[in-house]
Amino acid sequence: MEPVLRRSSLDSRFTATGVTVDEAVALVQELLEYARQPRSSGELHAWLEERLGAPLIARTWQGLRGYAPLWHASIGSAPWAFGHRASYVAARPRPSVTDEVSAASATQLLIKRYLEGFGPASLPDLAQFTKVSRARVKGGLSDLADEVEQLDGPDGVVLYDVRGSARPDADAPAPPRLMPMWDSTLLAYADRSRVVPAELGKIVTRPNGDVLPTLLVDGYVAGVWRAVAEGIEATAFRRLPDEAWDGLTSEATSLLQLLAPREARVYSRYDHWWDKLPKGQTRLLPGE
């Protein structure tokens, strides 16, 4: 993924800050040495300002953070919370961007991990989600011929899955779910209508790319939810049967238990989107 990350993170918006791509690549190597142990955002900002000799520009840090192989790290006992300032640690072992054998092996592993989570899926699905070129994905699938099987998909599309994977029957029930923002299930396919009905695509995916927290009913997005002071506010854009609301109520009860000691109003910074949504059937969950 290194070429994709370089293009997307160190683009013209990054170089407009005065740091060239070559300077960024060299700076990343020093950054990874500094982040051999977990570092807070504040520490990393101060470290970068010292080396750049000027106040850190937000886009500079965004580009470096997106390009560098960094993991999120936990420092201290602060609980998980959306608003908590992240800390980072260098990935171990560091990936090599010039080792073609390792790159091929990594591509195969990425394909298998993707299919374990989202298969059956097409070649365009794999390329869309992993951001690896279709040519590399095709080569990886060829290398995995003994571990991956081909299936006949709708309209003659070839689908791939890990050989021997358990696949539910078409009429197997899909329990109602409350999906978080940017959930991978909504982003996993080139054809997102597999999960997001076409008429809801532009509602749940906002113009800037934000993907709202959604209601999943019978395997399809049916609405959105947000945490409010009184519980979970769920809005469905089509009429749902009582059993679906019962399932969503159970989900809301569990979610509130998770959020209570952490961040009860998770995603509250995105409440402005609700002013722009169409009207729907809204309920407060879990309710009385």
C-alpha cells in the first residue's frame, strides 16, 4: 500500500506546507526511531516542530501520520473515547517498501484477511477496500489459487472466498445491528448497494466522506442513529416491523453500557449532519 499512501498523504496539499516528498520520507525514518516507544500527539507535535524549525502546520502532521507506519497506542489508564487525543508507536517489524517478495506475501495475507471478513467478494471489491492496484490483487489471487475458491456471483460476476469458508443460506436471518461511523461493512465493496440501498447512499455518506452511524436491518442499512443525553436516538427511513425495533432496542442497551464509563455522547461533534437529514421514523432507545 506504500505507493497509495504516498500519493494520498504526501499530495499537493502536503507539499504546499513547504515540506517536499523526499524530505517527508527522510523525516519519517527519524519519526519511527522517536516513536519506538509510545508517544502522545503533543510529544510528536513538539518533536516535529523542533525539526521543521517552525510551528507545525496541521496538514504536515496529517500527511506524515497517514504515510508513516504508525499504530495507535495506549498511554496510561485513560479509557477509550472518541475525543481522547491519540498516541502512537512505530509498527514492528517495519515494512520494507523495496522487498518485492515481502510485498507479494503481504498482498496475499491482506487478501485472505479481507475475504475472511467480507467474502465472497469480487476483484474490484478487493481493490476498492485494500487500495491495492487491481493488477497486484489479481496476482495475489493467482498465487492463492490453492487457498481461494471462485464462485458464480450475480450477473456473471466472479466472486472469491477462502476455500471451505462457512457461508449462510440465503434465507438465514440477519439480526438488527447498530453500526458505528465508517464501519468497514459499509465500505468493503465496490458495489456498496450490497449493504447500502441506492436511495440511502448519499444520506448516510455525507458530501465530505463522513459515513454516519447506521441501523442495519435484515443486512441492509435502514437508517441512522446517534447518542443523545437520554439514550440512543434511532431514525429509520422506512417503516420497520416491531421485531426489528426490539432487536435495535437490545443493541442500544448493550451500546449504552459500553459508552457509560467512556464517552456517553460519542460522535456528538457530528450532530450537525442531523439538521440536513430527511425526516423518518424516530425512536428513543431503549425507551421506557
